[in-house]
Amino acid sequence: MKKFAERRSIRKYKAVPVSEKLIRSLAEEASRAATMGNMQLYSLVVTADPEVKLRLADAHHRQPMVLEAPVLLTFCADFNRFSRWCECRDAVPGYGNLVSFFNAATDTLLFAQAFCTLAEECGLGTCILGTTVDNPGMIIDILGLPRLVFPVLTVTVGYPDEAPQQTDRLPVEGILHENGYRDYSPEDIDRIYAAKESLPESRYFTELNGTDNLAQVFTRFRFTWKDNIAMSEKMVEALRKQGFLEKKFD
């Protein structure tokens, strides 16, 4: 069994199917993850059909692994199922609000992480696609997600056809706080980010983009204010469409 400390994202996969039985087994075991009020506020859409994957690829900026992976998983925050249960039992649900989305999204991420960890223990490779937050509306339409269901995370799954190097991580002292949050001094920041900034790939991207440092690569090119605002607007629009923002908050 692989140790979690050895995990890495896999973007190239063998042309070997992942069985429906294995996916079902992993989902069943992952459902033991912690959940808000034991409500299990998530659903998992499994896509293996090449035509559907092709349509989803547009929402994920045509990343090659979307089409090459045997299976594409869309983890969804889901208050629809629980609300339907309430309605069928003469109980009035009130979950078209932001806090309900937050609870369902938290449930979904816990379930998704458990699923990915279990999948990797079985020899599968996974890669999380950050593009889900960019085009939630497209994904909603393609998968036919009803009211109170929202795509939170997309993951490619398959048997690895590569063994990439692990990406760097910050030292643990950079993320741990004892008894309360202690803000970072400039000296703390220098120490915590020293190893990341000294990596050859960090220096390469800094030179390639003509910036003074790696932080400027992130703010000017990778995750810009303009792009974040545009994605935020699409996110709010999709949340409203799916019924999670029934009342406007001033």
C-alpha cells in the first residue's frame, strides 16, 4: 500500500478501463468520510462516455487528460436529494442559501479526498482539475444538474502511465499555528518560501515571464485579479441559477 506522503498528481493514463465495480466500491467506502449532520450532501457523476467527456473537455479548457483518462469524476454539492426527502416526508426544506452551499461543498470535498486517497491506494492515479470553478455553468448544463446541485470538484482517474516527480510543499512550520493564528512577519515569509523560490522551475518561470520573483508570476499571469473577478461573477451566477442564492445579500 502506498503511503499518502508519496502521492502525486497523474496526468497520463494507460488505455485500461476502470471498472464500474471498482468505482462503486470506492464510492461506498469513501462515503464513510465525515459529513455535516450525517446528511451526506454530495453526489458523484461518473463519466466514461467519450462523447460526454468531449463536451466536458470544453469546460476544462481542453486539457488532454480529460479525454485520455478512462473516467472523469464530477463531485457535486447536493442539497437536492435531502430536500426531496424532506418534501416526501411532509417536512419543509430551507436550503436555498449560502450557508447550505458551504456545508454541502465541505461535505463534497471530504468525500472527494477520501475517494481519491482510496483510489490511489488501489493503484489508480488521480488529478484534480482546477477548471471546475471557472465554468460551473457549462458543467451544470452538460450533466443536467438540477436545482441545489453544484459541481465543486472534477477529478481524472485511471491507471498511471507516468511517474512524475512530486511537486514541492511548504515546510510544516509554515502552516501550523498554536493556540491562535500568528500572522507572518517578512522574515517568516522569507524563511517559509525560501525553498520554493530557489527551485530551478521557479527560477525558470520567473525568467520566462520577465518578473522579479515567483509571487509576481502568480499575481500577474497565473491567478490574476481580473480572472478571479470574472470567475467569481460566473460562480455567483451559477449559484443563483442552482437555487443557493434565493435572497440577495447586501
